[in-house]
Amino acid sequence: MGQIVIVAYKPKHGKAEALKALTKTHVPRLKKEGLVTNRKPIIMEAADGTVIEVFEWLSQEAINNAHHNQAVIQIWAEYAEVCEYVPLNTLPEANNIFAGFISID
């Protein structure tokens, strides 16, 4: 059974565009490794520039396997260059019943 996750990436100074570009490649790269479903990811941006991504892992086993997959470890290293992971509840939008974000295509 798939597991849908929501992750928030706060860009490092001057790295917002690089973060958006990287996030657009994230799920296709995970798909190549056989770790995610065919569900299209949703990528959006908070008012402060934080990028939010919603995607579906294939299973808990796929999540566990990602921690030992060299391609995934490379992706995570690339994210470390351009952002910090932040909890969703640190975004002001998360305090609204209907949290609204700007779509990133």
C-alpha cells in the first residue's frame, strides 16, 4: 500500500530557483529507482518561499530501502545544498482550515 507524504523545503539564501528545479526532478528520479507510485506529485510554494511537495511512496518498504539507495542518497545531498527541511506547522498557512499555497508547475 502506498504512503502519501507531505514535505516542506525552506530554501537557503539565494537557492530558491535551484530548489524548485530540483524538486521538479525529485519524484521522476525516485520513480526510476522503483520507489514511488505513478501518482503525479503536487509541488507548491508558501508565502515565505518554502516549497511543499506531496508525493506517494510505493510502500513502507520502499521508504526503508531509500535509506540504502545510492541514487536517493545523492538526491538528499543535493537537497542539503539548497534547503532545510521544516515542519509543516511552522508555515503560517498551516494554521488555516484551508491551507492555501501557490502551484509550482
